Amino acid sequence: MSECRDLAFHVQEHHFTCSQIDDVLQTLGLRIIKLDASPEQLSKYRSAFQKDSAAISLQRWAQLEEKNPDLFAGMIQFWVQKDG
């Protein structure tokens, strides 16, 4: 229920593209270490980018989302850490 409330009814909800998230992370000196995606999303990613098993490139996710506009219909969670 918490994810539903955060997704649909959060008072400070903001929508970000993968490119915008990437820009923010670079500005803050952070990098993604894990991205939770559904098996269907990961399958599409790995089909498109076979050599990238980590599946954490926001630039590549953005490319995939351009071809599949409904790819991120729900929330995506990711973990970051400080560079260096």
C-alpha cells in the first residue's frame, strides 16, 4: 500500500526522466550500484544491450524507454553510492 500511496498520491511527487536522474547523480557525485527492475524490464534491457549484464546505465535505460514509452509505468528503485 505504501508504494501505491507514494506513486499515486504523494504531495511532493516529481517525475524524472532517466537522463534527468543521471544529471542529478553526476552533479552530486553519485553512481548507481543497483537498479531494481521487473523481469520483463530486465529482459528487454538485456535483449537490447547484451554486453551490459549490470543493467545500471541510465543512458541505455533512456534509449530503451524511448522505444518503449510504457517501460517505466511504475516506480523504479535504485541504490547509489558516492564516487571514489
